[in-house]
Amino acid sequence: MFGYIRVYENELKVREYRLYKSVYCGLCKTMKKQLGYASSLNLSYDFVFLALLRSYVLGEGFKIKPGRCFLHPFRKRPIAEGNSSLDYSAGASAILIYNKLLDDLQDNGFLRRGIVRLSLPFYRSYIKRAKRKQPGFGFEVLSEKVKKYLDKLTRLEKEDSKSAEQNAEIFGELLGEIFSHGLDSSETAEQCRLLGFHLGRWIYLIDLMDDFDKDKRQGAYNPLISAGYTSIPTDLLTASLYRENELAENCLAGLPVTYEDIGAILKNILELGLSNTCAKIQKTQKQTTDKAERNSQSDGTGSV
């Protein structure tokens, strides 16, 4: 359920794209430093968005310096130096992934449960480090909130909930808590909470669309399948995704402008990046469906 929140590169200025990539590398470095080296294996563009948003509303910006990393040892790359926004995003990502792993223990697959059990001790240690190194963020409280919402989702899954909207609502509330946690200004915190809420709903719904065919093959839980859909309700989902996307854009527009380059990147992601992600998923699904239909006809199993 991660990795959907990306920029649309073709419409970014060179300096904006450089800043975006430097924050990505900066978050990677911060995760290694604050949590542990292996934590960066779960680096997600979703939390790059969070780091940019936090920096934008806090007005702290990013200081960029050239540096090297394990994957690029010979050529220096622009890397954003650590700040409170990167520190918070690193800790929040560990909390969400750890609690998601706990939720995955309910998965029926023996192999999946085994992998999760091996991963849990590492993420437990990451959270402990985050709480110890950054006590001012209140990660203990945030962790309890995240767990509460994921427990609700788990309960609905066990009940075979048929309401994608209800499930999306809960994930929206979860992301809203992460986006607004620890912000002093009540007005800014509320705008960030709403932005996270609508973005969380968008993520949940796009994930349902992306995983529909796989869930159907594997017999995994998907509220759309539970509701009786035998194929993806593209028009219905697209309308819901568009609505959440537009509402998230309105929330960003309601925040005070601080750093224009950061604001331009956030705007690019919400106005162009999300719709581009959705279009790519729909294109892939159409190609899969068309291929299945051709195979069915060539096997003589198609309708006459």
C-alpha cells in the first residue's frame, strides 16, 4: 500500500526535480542514521511527500550538499541534510510499517507470515531508536493511534466488510493523524490532517484497483470482491479517486506559502502525479484484461 505518491517528472523544473531527488536521498540517509541501516530498504516516495509537506508548513527548507551512498559510491549526488521534517518522516514510516507488519500476521499465507515474523524484531528496534533519539515528536502516542486504526481495518477484514468506502475512511483517518501529529498551529494542523485524510482515502482506493486481479486469483480479501464485483468497477473508482484528489489539492491550497519550490513539487504531485499513477495502473490492467481475452478465445473457451 505504499509508493503511489510520486511526482510527474515531465512537468517539474530542473531545480525542483533536483530538490525532490535530494530529499529522497536525504530521507534514505536519515533513516539509516536514526533507525538503522536496513530500515532504508522500505524507503517510500509517500514519505518523501510527508517530509516535503512538513518542511513546507514548518518553513524550515532543506540544505543540500553533494554526497555519496552505497548504491552510488563513485559519483556525488545532491543530498538534503537532516532536519526535523526528515527525522519525523523517518520515524513515522517505521511506525506505520511496523504496525502494518503486525497486521500482516493475520495473513493466511505461511510463507508471508514467516517473512513478517523475521522482519518484526528489526522494526521494533527501529521504533525504539526513533523514540529514544527524537523524544519531542511523541512517537509513543503516534504509534498507539496508528495501531488503533489498523486494528479497525483488521476487524473489518475479518468480518469480510463489503464497504470500500468505510475501509478507505479509516485509512484516511490514519494518514491524517500522521500528517498532522505534533504540529503547533491548530489551523495548519487541521489542514494537514484533512490533506492526509483525503490522500489516505486515495491511497486505499488506488491500492484496491491495483491489487484487484491479484486478490481475485489468490482469494485474498478485497472489499470490492466481497461486494460481488467480478471485474474492476473502473468508472466508480475513478470518480472516487478524482474527488479525493481534488479535495487534497484544495487542502494544499489552504496552507500558507513558504518555500515556492517545495510548494511547486507538492502541487505537481497532487495535480499531475496522482492522476499519472492512476492512468498507468489502468493501462496495465487493460493490457492484462485484453491478453486474457485473447488467450481465452485462442483456447476456444471464449463466448461465441
